[in-house]
Amino acid sequence: MAAHRSLEVSEVGDVTVVRFVDRKILDEANIQGLGQELFQLVEEENRGKLLLNFTTVEFLSSAALGKLITLDKKVKAHGGKLKLSNIRPEIYEVFAITKLNKLFDIREDESDALAAF
Amino acid sequence: MKNDRCLWEAEWVIPSELAEGSRVLEEILEQLANHEWGTHDIYSVRLALDEAIVNAIKHGNRHDESKQVRIACKLRPRELWVEIADEGPGFDPTAVPDCTCEENLEVPSGRGLMLMRCFMSRVEYNQRGNSVVMEKQRAEKAPDDAKPSQP
């Protein structure tokens, strides 16, 4: 398995659960690396069911949203499923304002999300 | 007129480096915390200023380290005023497509300006589009407002 510096990756059944190491997904350099690590899960490791758990994330920039959108496209192109969970209210506000809550399948917590695959 | 007085003001001219932009942002946020701004207000300012500073460095000056970004800031009891200017050619903010339209939902870029407008009280670009003024009215009462007025 490839090393992931920005992500904590675990498996629950056939679902890959991803947590973020950084509290602030803002910095442009970090976002590029984060994007590559996320894309690698789909394109190189062929993980079909991805759950991104945002419990550690306190800030999210528009550049990070862009990476999530690109990830969603890659997951769909590989016939997989992507779900998001444990998003703090102030971060959910960002998804709601940009209407990305319609694009992503966002669940309250990890167990809700796992049950929905 | 006590609410118009300036509690703190500062100006920076930084090279087009993201680390320099982050340093300035943290200085501004530290002042808000020192003046007991609420956590959601500080969160909003962080989000909007980060977007604006990254825009100036990345899209305005295109990471050209010979070009600079000027950031000016004034903190008053009820509001924060910030101006961020780059040396780029500018852009037309009215030409940025609506990222919430169905056909644009899956476009990875173009959300920064919308977040700035939603999280700040006022966002205004100059005519050239290389300088933005943003204001944030604090939601919670300023500590001075809570004190009884002097006879």
C-alpha cells in the first residue's frame, strides 16, 4: 500500500475510510499533495467505496472543494461511490452556500455513511 | 463617534509567496481574537481573507515573486476593513460564472469569490479588478458596547 502523508486510511469491510491529518485544508501546497493522495486511492489503488470523514477538519478553502469535486468525478469514472461524513456546521455552511451539498452524498456520521453504501 | 475610532491598523507589502500571505492573515486574526471577536466571525474572516490573498498571489501575480501584494487593514470596534491589491492585470468579477448553477456544480474552480461575498459584509473590487476592499461587521457585541455609557 502506498504511503499517505496527509491522510489516515483504514478499511471497514469493503469501504475505505479516510480521515485528514491537517485541521486546516487551506494551504495551496498542502492541497496539491492532498489531492494527489486522494486521487491515488482511486486511480492506483482502485478503491471503489470511499468515505471521507471530516471530523478533524476545521477549515476548508475553495481550492480544497475543487479537489473534492475532481475526486468525485474520478470515483464516478471508476464506477465507485464517494460519501462524506462528520462535517462541522461551519464547514457544512461552505457546502450549502456553494450548493455542493447537492453534488455530494453527505451523512451525519461514519456509521450512517457506512450503512448507506 | 466612538465606534468609528480605529483600534488597530497595519499595512504590509509582501512578495507573491503563500507563506507570507498566511503570516499576514494570522496577524490579523490574532488582533480579532485579542479584541474578543466571536469564533464564527473569526472563521468567516479567515475563510474570506485566505481566498482573497491566494487569489492575489496565484491568479493576480501568478506566483511571480518580483510582484508584490499590498494588504491594508483597519480594525474598528464594530468592523474590520481590509484592502488587498496585486500587480496583475485584474479581472471582471461580474464575469465569474455562477458556481451554484446546475451546469457549473461539477466545475472544480470559481467558488472563492462567492465564499468571500457570503462570509464578509461587503466585497468590492476596483474598476481594474486587481484590488478588493472587504468589510466584516462583527456579529457579537463589542466589549465596549456592553459597558454603560459615561455620564
